[in-house]
Amino acid sequence: MTHASDTSRTSDPSRAYGGGEGPHGPAVSRDGLPEWLGPVARAADRIEPLQLSRFLPPEDGGGRQSAVLVLFGEGPAGPELLLMERASQLRSHGGQPSFPGGALDPGDGDPQTTGPLRAALREAEEETGLDPEGVQIFGVLPRLYIPVSGFVVTPVLGWWRERTEVRAVDAAETARVFTVPVADLTDPANRATAVHPRGHAGPAFLVESALVWGFTAGVIDRLLHFAGWERPWDRTRRVPLDWHA
């Protein structure tokens, strides 16, 4: 999973640790994964940082270390992803749909190994109320950078092996928690290019009464592509960020 010269990746937890919560922290395991998740797991092994984003962590080590949980589950409509909408009053990315996640705490451990795994699970529990015991981490993507907020983000891939109730735990942080069928994310009718007022453009998804854009949409877009799930869509279709207006 990790290349020795690739400083944008965490160390390879799948080789360092066994299944479950080991003595060194959370583990990465692919035991018992559903067959449909195989393409995502294999994509995680080969994706290089610049294939995910042109924004990579600063070479000087700057940026605030953080992690997000990219959690796949299986619902009534088949495979799905867990997302949340951040509270509108938040200073950073307020009102934006996102993966559960946040900054690493000192207690999460080493940012270069299992710290991001523990942070992703902890933040997901704090924001959505899910039980981390029911989540199986099966991969880690290269670390990326969000220039507007200065976060260095490790996307942690999880399989929602044992589903639990989720909700917006703290209204001051989370407006709502929802799942999106993967079939809706791959539907060309739900895809567009989001245009920021400053002129920046990037992939977007119009799903579950939300416009998913920015970092979250970029990760979803690349996962769909490298997993072989992407369907041809109209890249000239553009939507402004104030699409509800």
C-alpha cells in the first residue's frame, strides 16, 4: 500500500497490525469484506497522491493533521456512503456536506501510523453517534491538503460491518447525517461541475437534497473512477454553489 519514497501516505497499517484494535492502535483488515468492495480496496493500493488531488501536504511539514472516515455500508438501496452536513455557523467549511472527521488529538497517537485511523473513528462517533466497534478499516488513502483551512487530511476507508443508528449528535457542529446510495453517486443525472464564486471548478454530486462538492466530492469522484464504477457524465453541466437559491 505504501511506497517508501511517498511521504504523503501513512505507514502501512495493514502490514504492521493484525485485525481489530491491536496493541499499537486500530488495525487495517480486509478479512470478510463484501465482494463489491474489492475494487475500492484494490484502488486504495495503487492510487498515488497526485491522482487524487493536486493539493498535497506542504513539504515543510506544515498543516494541521486530520482524518476523515470514508465509510461504505449496505442499505435498502444497496452499497452506500455515510455523509454529514456541517453546521452552517462553523468557521471552517460551514454548511458543507462532508465525510465525518476532524483534527487529530494528542491521544490519537502517531500521525504517521495509526493516529489518523483512531481520529477518523473517534470523530465519526462524536459527530454521527456510530459505534466504531462496528467499523472495519480496510484501507488508507494518501494524505491530501485543503489550502483554505490548512488541514492535512488522511482519508480512512471503512466497511460498516455492523450498522448502528446515526444522528447529528451536536447541532452546533452537525446539521444532519445521511447516507447516499453508490448508485446515486454514479448516476450521470446526479453529476455536475461545481463552480466557486472565485472561479474554481470541481466535481460535484446532487444527492439527498445536497450539493456535495469540494474535498469530499473530489475524493468520491476519484474513488469511483479508480474502482471502475464511474459512468460517463456531462462535465459541461455546471452548478453554482448557491444552487438552492
